[in-house]
Amino acid sequence: MAGASLLAGAHCLLVAAAVIGGATVCRVVLAVLVGSDPAAVVHATGVAVAVLLGGPCAGLFAALLGALAGAATTVPTPGLLPWPASVPAETLAYLICALVLVVVVHRLMRARDTAATKAAAAARLASIVHHTGDAIVGLDRKGTIVTWNPAAEQMFGHPAEEIVGRPASVLFPLALPEGDASPAALLSSESVHFTTRWVAKDGHTLDVSVTTGPMDDPDGGRAGIAAIVRDVSRQVAAEAALRDAHRRNVMLLGEIHHRMKNNLQMVAGLIWACSRRTDQAAARKLLIDLQQRVGAIARIHDHLYETDDFTRVDLCNLLHRIIGDLAGLSSRDAEISLATDGPQVLTTETAVPIVLAVNELVTNALRHAGVDRPSVHVRCIRDEAALVVTVTDTGHGLPPDFEIAKARGFGMRMASGAVGQVGGTLRALPTLSGAAFEIRVPRPALPIDRDEAAAE
């Protein structure tokens, strides 16, 4: 306490000495110019300036120093300026000192207004920090907590008077956070946003979203960081529940696909058994065709069961698997190839009908190729207008008057209906040899493209 008083007194004395020293210089200059010693006016102005700059104590010191300077100093008065004898020299000194006093008062008023503006801004900021619903924590460069608002008290359970001055590590779990969330990284970064876990007073952990920014001192240096902390425990728990529900839904869908595949395989087996017991060739052929189509659907569900996402599937990958199945099941030495321009991700509802149609077209090509070693080529591309799948073979080709709409075969009607189900078209292409079919699904009809357009 005594030290502070001594320091304040020294400051007042220093202000008074500086002001009276400047006033004495002005006194000498005026005396030399006008030929009269304006000691009283100059020293009185100095006392006023000292009061404005340093307060009453500085004014008292200035009065004492001014009296001593006036009594101990003799100033020469040669009168270098042609000053009229009718106008006292003290008048000029008074005007100059008054001008100096006005300038000093003006500057002090501006400084006071600036300080008041800063104080008002600081008060508004303090009010925001006090009343905000987010916890605000200030750390100095050593990682010590220096700011702790009421929201932080409520969130973590520590009163401000208890935690201010303690290291920030009291908020962290046993293992300090790493990376952008580490204390060293926070103090060295301009701004960081991350989600982590902090510890409350009672020991339970909170999932928090933290946004930090630099906290500067009055000189513009880095004083520490300010962190805005929001409790996101409910949000994190809700996201975890959604992930768990999604995982269980995926397991359920996988089980559904698996059971559907088994049931379809059982149906295909029953149809095959029925075909073995009939004596009519036409009925047997019809049952075998039906058994093969049910088997194809079962294989599609089997492949869908092996994917991680049951809502979306890579059409090209699914076609590759189905074509491999057909090549393995074919009773003839056939060559089946697939060419793509990259993955074609579609919803399952769109991809399955297209795969069924391709399965029918490839099966028909193998069955009716009429050559010893048939060759079937499938091509899947997507241009700016549509998804295009073509199936070509090296067989005897189609009749000149062939029309898909008038085709009598069940397989062709099934393929055309499956493509129409997703808004596409199936048509026969003109070719010099063999047969060629094109499946075209416009991009607006593809659910994936509709989702992308909506996002844009």
C-alpha cells in the first residue's frame, strides 16, 4: 500500500516538473521577445495543465515548483519584437498560454471520449460474456484460466472464484488432447474449431464443441486465447443412436436379402422338381425357363447381401457378378465380356430391374446364338443425357421384321417391362451381324441424378 502511494506521488512530481520545465522555457522565450517577464501567467497556466494531466497532487507540486522557479530565476528582457507600449506584454503571454491550455484540454477531452467509448464497448462485451448461454473460458499464455463466465460455471460445476488461476488441464481427461485440441496448439493458433471431451467438477465427461480465438493485450501482443464452449453431449448421443439404428437396419436388410435368396432358391428348386415330373415338352421348357429366372432373382439378392449399402449399388459391379454367374451356368463354351466407363452408382430400386433385363438379354443371346462358341458383349456407359447399356452377340441376328412390342417370348417381354419400370426404353439396334439391344434410362429418371440436381 505504501509502495503504491509512493509511486503515485513520484508520478505526480514527474508530471509537475515536466510541465513547469516547459512553462519556464516558454517564459524565457516570451520575455526575450516582448521585453517583459510573464512569470505569473505562464506558471498559472502550467499549474492548470498539471492538474489536467496528473490531478490535484500534480497541480500542487506544479504550484510549488513554479513559485520556486519564479523566485530563483531572473529572465533577461531585451524585447526583440516591436511590441506597442500601450499593450502590456502580459497580454501576449496570456493569449499564448490560453491557446496552449485550450489545445491541452481538447486533447484530454478526446482521450476521455475514446476511453469512455472503449469502456462502453468493454462493458457490452462483459455483458455478452456474462449472459451468453455458451461457456466462455479465457486462458493466458501459460494455459492458466483467467476468464470463467456463469455459463461455464453451470456447465462444468466450478465456481469462478474456485477455478480462475488454475491450469486448464483440470478440464481435460487423464490423457491430454492431441492435435489441434492440444493446449500448445491452441495457444499457437489463430482460430481452431474442434469437438472433444472435457471433465466436469463431479468427474463426468461432456462432449463439447470448442471454438478458440486469440486474446490480445492492450499493446497488441498475444495475451492468450478465448474459447467458446458448447455442450453437444445430446447431439453426440443422438448421432450415436442414429449410427446404431442404421447398423441394425443394415443387419436387418441383409437378413431379409439372405432369407429372400434362400426362399427364391427353394422356389426355383420346387419348379425344377415339377419340370422333371411333367411329360409335356412345352410345359417342361416353360418351367425350366421360370426356374432360371427365379434363380437369377435369387442370385441378385445374394449379391446385394454382400454389399455394404443396400440403398445404393454400383450397377457395373452387379452386372459383372451376374455375367460371371451366367458364364458359369451356361452349358456352352461362351465368351461374355463387360466394358464400362467407371462405376455407375444407382439406387437398388433402379439397378435391379436393369440387371434383370440384362440377364434376360444375355440368356437369350446364349440360347439363340446358333454358333459353337457364342460371344456376348455388354457395355455400360453414362453420357450427358442417359445411362446406356448395350448387349450385342455374334449369333445369326434378328428377323428383319422383329419388333420388341410384338415379341412372343416371355423373356423379351419381361426385359422390356423391367426397363419401363424405371422410366427407360429397350430397343433393338441395326447391326450387320448378330443381335444388338440398347437399354436407355434418361438421367432425370435416375434417382441418384435427381438427388445430385437437388443438392446443386
